[in-house]
Amino acid sequence: MGQNLCLNLKTGAVSQTGAYDRDVRQRLDVRLDADWQDREKTFGTELRVYDDKTGSALWKKRFRKDPPVISQEEPGVLVFFWGMEGETAWDEIAHSSLLTKTADETHEEHQGVLTELVDSHSGAVLRQVMSPEGANSGWGKEPGLYVSGEKDKRFARVYGNLVAVHGNESNTVVYDAKTGTRLMAFWGQPIAGSSELGLLAATNHDQEVVVYDVGTGKELSNVMVDHPVTAAQFVAAKKQLLIVTSGQMVYTLDVSGARGPSISQTAQAVGAAKP
């Protein structure tokens, strides 16, 4: 079992709340239960989604082939993620008219990724974004595409209208979800973003946190924390970035002057959770 922590955004105080089961995949506002079927018999995986508070069933969906990687950064929206080298991504596109292709799309049919935004309470597809981040694959001597044995490190994070796609080379490209415009790119992986503030936070080395201006791609702040980052989130109303580390320290970074020279270059620990 694990322990949930509650962070007071006004005072920075950290308190313990209810326990949780580490074996149950937890999201912000729904609970996911994927039944990994014997594909030789059923040829699919059924995803069942439940209300996180009441436990009542909300919706379910069966994937004929490869199931998605699922994440959630904001309430109400699940993010489904597939490589285009599989079959399910193409099935999803065929049954939707909401696809946006990014400005740097590739002409290689089976290279790239599909990021799909889904209403967490109804299962309705809200938007699809196809971008060209390739798999660990290439063309071999025999006809067809081969996939290497290396672990696929690609994933996507969605923050409002910002889609950040992380690749196998520890690279990240940020797109506008509505237009497909390529906004910026950097080395490292995204940890938080705010389309309202136009900011994105990332890390490329243990204990490092970098804040970027998405509109210009400019690095606005680079700070070091006590341990590797386990979670981070922008609080747009307070113009702050909250950072939680594996050392159970909570930091705040003032980004109120992020578009000018007054940005704070230091983060102050405002609370620590007891082990």
C-alpha cells in the first residue's frame, strides 16, 4: 500500500490523506481496468473505465490489436498513445474525422505516433494528433518494416492545447493540438505544462528542472532540486510551478516574471512529507 499526500496551494502545507493500492492504476478522475486477454483466442484487449469516487462503470472499449499507452494530465481527458507501426492507430483514424496532422508529418506510412484525446467519462474521442516520431525500427534486407529489440521510450503528454511528444533519443517536440503547428523542441522529457501560461517544464538530468517559453522556445529558468522529480504541475492562477521530488520535498518556482527579466532562478522548499 502507498500513501496519498495533499498539498495546500495557498500555504504549501503537506498532509497525508487516504492510502492507495499501488497495484491499481490510478488516474485523476477515473479508474482504469484493462483485461489483458489471450490474443490468440480473443484477438483483443478490453479496457473498462470506472468512476473513481463511486466505482460505477462508465464505459468500455475493445482494441482489436495493440492497446494504447494511457495517461492523464488534466481532469476529464485521457490520453491514448500508439505507434503508427501497429494496426490499432490506423483503425482509430479510420473511425474518426478529428485527425490533425502535424506540420512536420512524414511520408513514411508506418513511421510516427498517434496521440488521441478521449473524454474520460464517456469514451468519446475529442481530438487526434499524428506526429512523425519514429520507432526503434527500419528497413531490413527482407521486405517490410522490422522493429528492434530496444525498449520503445516514446510517449506523449497533453497540457490543454499543447501536445509534447517524447522520442527514443530523449528528444521532445511540442505541437499545437488544434493546428498541428510545430512550436518548439528540446532534449529531455516534459514534466508539466500550461497552455494558459504558454510554459512547459522539463528535465534532462536527475534533479534538473528547466522552464521553457513555448512561443519562443527560449529557456527561461534552470534550477536544481534535492532528488529526481516525481511530479510537477503549473498553477496558472498563482503563476507558480510546483515540484515534488523522490526525497518527498515540495518546491515552488515563481514564474510570474517568466516573460521578462524578473523570473526567479531559485526554488524554495515549502514542505516535506514524513516517510
